[in-house]
Amino acid sequence: MDPSSPPPSGEFGLIRWIRERERAGRRGGGTVLGIGDDCAILEPTPGAKLLVTTDMLMDGRHFRLDEDGAEAVGYKAMGVNVSDIAAMAGVPLAAVVSVSLPRVGAAEIARGLHAGLRRMADRFGVDLVGGDTNAWDGPLVVNVTVLGEATSRGAVLRSGARPGDVVCVTGPLGGSLFRGRHLRPEPRVKEALALHEAIPIRAMIDISDGLSSDLGHILEESGGLGAVLDLDRLPIHSDARDLAEEDGTPAYLHALNDGEDFELCVAIDRDDAILLRNLTGLHRIHPVGEIVSEPGLRLRRNDGSMEPILPAGFDHLRGVEA
């Protein structure tokens, strides 16, 4: 079958088209049976804990199909889920994808989606093993579920931070929407696994909704702790600085609140943070503050003064009435 041929317009033809391409794809570990039956069959590593994550992306909320294109949407939809596996220091294995396609142009949209999904999946050895397809008169909706495995050291949770821990991030933050970087996530799977192997990680989360919100989840799950972030140590992405010049919002607020950076926020013991300075291959780790016992998130300026940080990251239900 010509890999560049367009998918058929009917549901079953589309499934056959996807199945043929997945048969020829690179297999991740553990897939016994992929697309074609009522269920996929996976064979997890004996004794390994299974990780499951899912995200739904909607046109007009998480992307704009007319502007971004279906391939970029597929790439992001797979990437945000792989990033969740990274956040628990796991290894992604397989994915199922369900889509509601707009009736107009459904076949072409499906081809673009598959190309983007496959491109991200190939980077991390993820098998596409099933899903569901529908068409309707509404906008494109994509739901991806990724399954992974924890390593022998176990999954890293959000709930293990302790007062005195160092807060670190794996890269510069802010401005992801300014030049479309939110469509090109870089899941930090390798970084998480290397870090997990090198030291005990107390707590970790990926930065999808903004550092102020996502670090807040670690603080809440760890028993209502607080954190102090140092302004002069906060890595600010060049996109955030450029956006600040355009909209007048301070660049550090973009770094704290914009979200969709898909870097990792990590809490580690202070002695381990010192150890990391001497390790090669982990140069992406940026210490930005510390965990404290007093609840709340605060920013420490260069002169030592403190100001509260109010979580202002992305809220999927903002504006929805109860």
C-alpha cells in the first residue's frame, strides 16, 4: 500500500488505512496485538507498575485547526500525554486515540492527524494500538490515552516534597503561545529517567498549566506546603521576553503562568541538588527555589523582599458555571 495515499472517507476504510500503517511501524515493547480486534493485547514487563494518562484536545480551546493544521494537532496530542509519562519518570509504551472528525474534509484531516501522532510516537517508541473514530458537524476533538511503565525505582509522585527540598525545572519557561511552541512539545522522558537513576526524586510534575499552578499541585499533594522561588534564578524563555515587549506583561509573569512549556518541575533533597552540579548529561536542571513549611507560593526578589504568587495558569473549566 502506498504510504502517501489518502485515507478512504468511510469509517472502516479509515481504520484499515491506519491499521496497515501501524503494522509497518516500529514496535515498542510489550505489544502483542494492535489494531484489528475488539481489544489490543499488551504484555507488561513482569512486576512493572502500569502508568495510564489521557488528555482531550478541542479545536478552539487547545488549538486552531484552520491555522495550525492537522499534523501539528496530532503531534501535540501525542506529546502532551508522553509528557505526563515523563512526569512520573516512566517509559511510554502504547497509545489509543479517539477522534471526532468534522464531516467536511474528514479524510484529509485524519491523514494529517495520523502523521503527527505517528511522528511523535516514533520518537519515543510508542505503538498506536487502537481507538475510535467518529464524524460530526462540530469541531475536531482528539483524545489520546498513553500507557507506560514505571522503572524498577518506581513511579515519581507529586506528593513527596519536604521542607528544605530544592525546586528545579528542566528548561526555560513562558511565552509558549507566542510563536507556536505549544504545538511542539518536547517531552522530557530522557531527562526524567536520567535524573531518576542519578538521585531520589521527591516529587515531580510536568509544566502544562504554568509553573505557578503546577508547583501548587506538588505543594497541595505534599500536605499543604509552601515554596519560595527566586526571581534571579527563574529561567525565562526568549519567547516570554519578546512577548513581554509586545504586551507589557513582565517576562517573569509569563514564565510563571503561561503554561504549555512541558518542562518538568522537580523537588529534590538539597544534598542531591549539590550532587547534580557535578553530574554530566543533566545540564538542563535549573534550581529555582525551595520548599518551605509555611503554605503558599512566594517570589523572592533580588533585594530579599517577598511577594505572594497567585496561581494564574491555565484552567480548563474557567468560565464554566457550576
